[in-house]
Amino acid sequence: MSQLEEDTSWIHVLSEPHQNELKNALLQFKESVATNGLAQKVREGTLLPSKDNFILPTLGPLLEQAQLDLEEGCGVVLFQNFPLDCSEDDSRLMYGGMLSYIGTPQPQTVMGELLQPIQDEGQANLYERRGSKHHLGLPVHNDGCDVVGFLCRRTHLSGGETILASAVAIHNEMLRTCPDQLTILYQDFANAWQDYMYPEGRNTEATTLPRTWSAPVFSERDGEICCRYSRFYTDRAQNFPGVAQMSESQIDALDTFDRYINDKENWQYRRHFQEGDVMFVNNHVLLHSRTEFINGEELHNQRQLYRAWMAVPNSRPLAESMKVFFGNVEPGSQRGGVKKEFMTVS
């Protein structure tokens, strides 16, 4: 990931005019919401601004270029100096307005929430915990969407490095050094759905979907590689009845991949989020993670990010094997996020 250190063209700093555009667009959006009786949906987190009602004359084109760069460039774009001199709700809406120029936010909870606060809510000691709700480090993984976005509102006292690793670069290195193991990663692996999608951790009321799904770590269509990886849920699936146990060669292939993605010196890029950072990551080509962080006693030293899962109009085609997870594999389609079969709201 040395490319990200050597070439910083993926980093942009919002100017004062850009900040003013966001604030002016926010005022116009709030007026529109009030006029059309949509305030409740905004409060529930199921309605965000769109390009049509959040006009950004000069920042908009920069965000549209970022949309292209995420697919055609290095797979990550960072905007710094996002305005935070406002309420939390207003910063969420301005962030949502920026998102509309990148893609369409997808639901992250069974209730349809489009933005998720990433903050320590004391779930560290729970077996069925979400990575967004505790302070511990996370395994290197990617999320179930085309692009994931993060807004940093508050930072922490220590720790909490953000980690990026190029799945495509590692794929190509494995093709050169251990092609047999790479071939195995193109085979299906059973994965557990996240526990929060099931009432009391069981497949009972919310869905008829089975408790696990199967897909390869790497897939390819029309020359485009896609990586879908979360070792935690692959290992979790081994505990469910009826799931075939992984072979030694499958475990070895996953272990080899893990050694690459956890190699800090050679295959990772690390940085600390700063307040006002907005980062977008292409989930098909980059993996991400964070190290454990420690919060302070004061609110301003308690880490808070806002995460978005997005489908983007210029997304790559996905292999048919990804349909079970993404729902739609055609390029530019609406896909990803919590599947409708899990939703508790229509």
C-alpha cells in the first residue's frame, strides 16, 4: 500500500466555499423536508438528502470525480475539513448530502437505518456484538456493499488506527507465489449471517433464510476481481449444524491470506482519523479494519464515526456466486446492505 503514501492525490481538503455550500444546501434541504412533511423520516434515519435537493455547485463535481476514482483509481478517497460547527443531526444530514454524489445509501440495520454511529456502546464482552459498538480491534474485512463511507465527528485518546489492505494486490502476489492456495480461495466457503439479523440469534421470526450462506473469497467477472472476506463469520459458520467442515487445505489458504492482510510492514496502509475526515472505500478491492482504541472521560475524546453502505452507479459486475450475498450482480445495480428478507420494516 505504499502507493497511498507516495501519491496523495486521493486526499482532498474542503475549502471554506465548499463548507459554505454544504451549509447552504442543508438549509434548503431542511426547508424542503418541512414543506413536504418528511421530518419524521429524517428523524428516524431512513431519509437522507439526494442530489436533487442538496445542490453543491463546486463540491458536487469533486465528489462525482471521487465516485469514478473509487472504481478506476486506487479504491479510496479522503476529504478533510468537513464542517463540524453544527449539531450532530445537521452534520449527519450534510454528510448524507455528500453521499448522494457518490451513490445510494443502503440499510445497515433491520429497521432500515442508513447511517450507523460507530462508537463504543459497551458491547466488547458480548458474544453477539457488532464491530461498530465496541472499542476492540477488528479483524481485517470488508463490508456488504460497493462503497463504505466514514465521517469522523470525534476522535479518541489513543489507539484506533484505521487499516487498509489491497485485496487485489495480495491476490496478484498469491497468484505469483502460491497459485494453488489462491485457486482454493475461488471455491465456496460457508459464512454465517450476522447475529443481529436473527431474533435472539436464531432463525425464527424475521426471515426464512438459512443461517449461513456460501461464496468464494475471490471471484471474477469480465476481468474484474471482487473480494468478499470476513474470517470471523467464516469461522462462525463452522459451529452451525449441517455445515461441512473446512478441509486442511481450505484452512491453510485462509491462513495464508490472513498473513498477507495482517502484514503491517508490506501490505497495510495505516492512518488515524482526524475530526472532519470523510473517507470512501471501494469494498470490492480494499479491505479495512481498526486497532483497539481508548476513549477519554470527556465527550470530545470519545470516538464517533458515522458509517454509510452504498450502492454506486458505476459499480463493477459481480460473479453469479455473489448474488446470494449482494442480491444483484449486474453493474450499477442497487445492491448490498441488509437484505430485505431480514428487514422488520417495509
